[in-house]
Amino acid sequence: MQPTTSAPANAAIAKQGRPITDDLRKRVLRDLPEIAEIANDDLRTKVTEAWAFALAGSSYESLIDMPACGVPGIFEAKSGNQTDHLRAVTRQAILVADDYIRNFPQLDIDRDLVLAGALCHDVGKPWEFDPVNRERWKSSTHTGRPAIRHPAYGVYICLSVGLPEEVAHVAAAHSAEGNMLARSIENAIIHAVDEAYWQVMTAGNQVDPETIPAVFRRP
């Protein structure tokens, strides 16, 4: 499979200095097998391209190289890697969506958008997690730490590779940033599952206690 990237994506990759290769796309498909469940061919291709684009703009060779945490220093899992979170959120979001689709047919839920949104909700993380970026932000008095959080950077990635605005909206609003917006029904499912994942992992003693925000700490 050799999906074509849009001109904006190619221009951005040139600035990043690392091209998207077929080998990188294959690694994405290996690490996120749930991509194959997306029925729409174009959407499936662009979800793969989004993660390849995200990795190509970072120091990471694959998703399994990324640490298993919500953000660096917060909700750091005791084991695993970033795919554990991404895949769990995707599996659980589609279970929730399928139940609503089956039992509440009056709800207008797009199953493919749930899959694509769940898979891409953290697509900006390679930027925010990248050790090179974090070191640069630490040494600068003119940027934040991080300069751009993964929801905002995820929007850039989604739109750069031609994903629909509905998926970019999930990347933008799956986290606290979404409290300023009216979330779509697909985003509402993903947001709820995303938060539940870390609450369950915390309750199950699978998160480093030093990295649990005070509001979530158990007595």
C-alpha cells in the first residue's frame, strides 16, 4: 500500500528532515492493527498516514518506543508502551459505540469516525513526548513546556494528511482542551473512555504513584 500524502504534509515533512516511508507505514499498521477495522478505504489510509507523519516528525522509530503515560511525568504506567493505551481506548470506544448503535438507533453515531478518532486522538503525542523537543523547551525562556500540547499538534497532523475535520476535532477536544468546545457524539465517547482508562489503571495499581495527579490519588 502506497497512500499519497497531500502537498502540505510533504512540505512539513521536508522541514522535519525525515521522510515517510513504506516501512514506517508498515510499522504503524503492525503496532495499531485496529486500523484494519476501518471500513472506508480512504479514511483507513489517512489514519495510517497520520501516525507515519507524526513519527517522521519525531525522534521515535515506532509507537512501541514511546513511553506508556498520559503525558510525560503524569499517569506513567508501570509497564508497557503507548500502544497499550491507544489500542485499549480504541477497543473500548468501539464497544461503547456498538452498544449505542444497537440499542439507541436514534443516535447518529458514525462507527468509522469512532475508530479513526480513537486511533488518532493522541496522534500529537510524538511531538509532545519527543526528548529532543522537551530538552529544547527546557532550555528556552520563550516557549512553554511543552510549547504545543498534543491535542493542538494532533489537529495539525490530521489536517496536514487530509483527515476529515471530524477526526481533527477528536484530536483537538479529547482532553481538557475540549471543555471549551461542544464535543461531537463520537468525541464524547472517546473522551469518556480515554479518562476511564487512566482511572481504571490507577485503581488497579498499574500507575506509578508519584505520577498520579492529586485529584486522582486514592486514600
